[in-house]
Amino acid sequence: MEIEVTDTRENPMMEREEYFLEIKHQKESTPSREKIIDKFSAQNDEDPLKIELGSINTAYGNGYSTTKLKVYEEQVREENEEEEKQPEEEEEE
């Protein structure tokens, strides 16, 4: 998976920077939100908890996706959001 920034905008009113991304994932399925956030944060030295990702758009059979990613000045996500919630087991009587 490769991530290319196609456009960048500053949004001072919302205290964030907005990045428009093209994600190349030839011969792979569309990457998950967490994979994209982790790769972008590693490449750009950003805190992943300050990143919010919009919808991922992929054309059928295409190895390219586009998305809008927002990097806020303050943390916008909780650490436990990254983990999938497990359904609670019902107690037997």
C-alpha cells in the first residue's frame, strides 16, 4: 500500500489540516481505516489519535482509493476506539 497526498488545505476555523489522499493497493483489498491512519501518521510524524478519516472511495476492480483525512491540533479519538469492541457474553444461571 502506498499513500500519496494529492492536495492539502488548512482549516483554521476547525483547527485542522485536511489532506486529500490517493491510496494505491494493487492486488490487495481496500485497506482498513486503521491501516491508512497508521501508515499516514508514520510517514508524516503525526499522532494517530489526532487523525480522523473520511469515507474511502474505491471503484470496482480498481487498485486505487481516494479519501479525505483530517489532522486536528488536539486529540479527537480515544485510544480504545482502535480496538474492536467484543460483545458481552451472557451469564448462564
